[in-house]
Amino acid sequence: MRFEINIEELAGELWKLVRPEIQSLQTQALPSLLSRKDAARYLGISARMLDSLGIPRVEISDRCVRYRREDLDRFAQERIRA
């Protein structure tokens, strides 16, 4: 008896199983305050676009700005369209 395995199909099924766990770990690993660059990456936009959106930010000093993850999540959630 011979079995044929479709590697791409198997990889797709495996990804479906582990993806929620990976996403959960990634979210837990993120600090609550994100740099400008990390906040932009988190939303999938450029840092320049992030600056123009008016999302609340924590100004630690003139050159040190941080974004709270919950503010970024709220911003994204408010823009979901049905």
C-alpha cells in the first residue's frame, strides 16, 4: 500500500492548527507601549501615516514617543466596516 502526501496541503492544515496559538503568543509578547516604528508595523501602515491619524500617544520626551497597544487596537476596531 502506498500513500501520497501533498506537502502544501499538509502545511496548510498544520498552519490552521497552530496559527491561533502563534497569534496569541505574539500578542502576549508585545509590550503595552510600542515605539512609533513598531506601532506602524502593528497596524500595517507606514510611520508617516501613523503620525497623521491622530491616535493618542505617550510623549515620554521630545524625541521619545510611544503608543499604547490598546489605543491601536481601538483605532483599528472602530474602522471595521461590515
